[in-house]
Amino acid sequence: MKKFSISQIQFQAKPTPLENANLLEKYFNKTRFFKPDLICTPECSNIITNESKHLFDNVTYQENCPILSMAKSFAKKNNVYINIGSLLLKKRNQKKLVNRSIMINTRGKIQKIYDKIHMFDVNINKKETHRESRSFSPGKKIVMMKINNIKVGFTICYDLRFPYLFRRLAKKGAKIILIPAAFTVPSGKAHWEILVKARAIENSVFAIATNMCGTHHANRKTYGHSLLVNPWGFSLAKGKNKPTILNTRIDLDEVSMVRKKIPAIIQE
């Protein structure tokens, strides 16, 4: 048995990175009794808003992000990996921002970064449209890393709708795939849980789906309902629409057990 412990922090982000750094530090401290191997936060952990001006006025470069400096210090002090699900960040000599997932290791160093590949350009209803590509540059690289010799794959939110990305991560040996998100309420109610379970089942992986919740700056609303799904498609942990921490211990041997039962990945 290969046990692995995860704390998922579902929270309601405030308007600025500094406020969210202070808020996340309180949540990080609450995980200490559980002693997780990995702490996960949602997409847009530093800032989430419907207003472009507020976004560009308040985002920072990576090296100046208050959440990163706080998380690095916490990771080192508490010997834990932290996946900041995503930060919206400026890049030197670029007008557009990046939507970046960052993994901090137990030494408090950034070990891996993943920039969101699929831009959220959608028309959900007459009131709600999103054009992520107007403000953000898409990533181009599929990213994976090892934690305690376990291969972990990276995705962000809208990537969930692109099965080929998950398949490629699974084919490369990922046993865990991270899905930080800031899912909207209408699409969340209709699709969130179904899609997370589908990606876990079809690839025989653990899907760690950590979502933002509540109402944010400029009336931006997110769905919550974070969950952790095992390779058989069973939800081991499930949140509602309020801030919460989901603490889960998983058994990585389940991946090979399920793949022996249904060897769809091997047969492909």
C-alpha cells in the first residue's frame, strides 16, 4: 500500500493578492494537524474578478507575489508540497498575463510550473461570457512531476473539457492529475462532477479537483463543490458551496488495481 495524504483548500477569494495570501495562510495552518503530503488550492488563488482594469491593476510578477513567498515559507517549515492551483501573473515584456499553476516542494522551492493551455472563451448565457484569451497567453507544454516517486500531472479548470490532455498525462505515467478550478455556477451545476469523474475513470487516475467558491470582486461567482475521485470513479471527498478543507488519504495501489481490471489505457 502506498498512502498519500492531500488537503484541498476550497475558499472564497478576496479582491487582492495580499488579502488572499493572509487568508490562505490561515487555511494552511489548519491543515497542520492532518500532516498532508500535498496541499492544493484553486485556480485564481491570488485574484478573481469580472473587471479587467482591477485585474491588471492588482496582479504582480511571479517574484513579487505575496502568496508565493508565504507558501514557500510554509512548505519549508512544515515539510509539505504545495500546489498553488493557479496564479494570474504578469510576464516581462508581454502585454498579456499567464494563468500559472505552481508546485512548491518541501524545501520551499518552486519545482514545477504549468501554464494553462486551453483558454476559457465561452458564452454561457446572455449575462455571462468569458474571453480569457483577451487577457492571457496560453501555455504550450504538457507538464508532469514526481512527488515521493509518484507521477503527478497538471491541468487547470477549462482543460478539464479536453480529454486528450488527461490521456497524454496518464500515458506518461501520471497516477494523480490535479484540476484546480474557478468553475462558473451554471456550468458547474451541469458538468463539473460528471467531467471530473469521467477523466478519473477513463484514465484510471486519482483526480484532485479543487474549486473556488462564493461571490468575488465585481460579482464574479464560482461553484465550489471540490472533490477527489479515485480511479474507479468514486468520490472519496466532496465539498459544497462554502469554504472548506477536504482532507483525504489515498492508496496509490488502486491505480494499478483498476488498470488490471479494465486495461483500457494499455490496450489503446
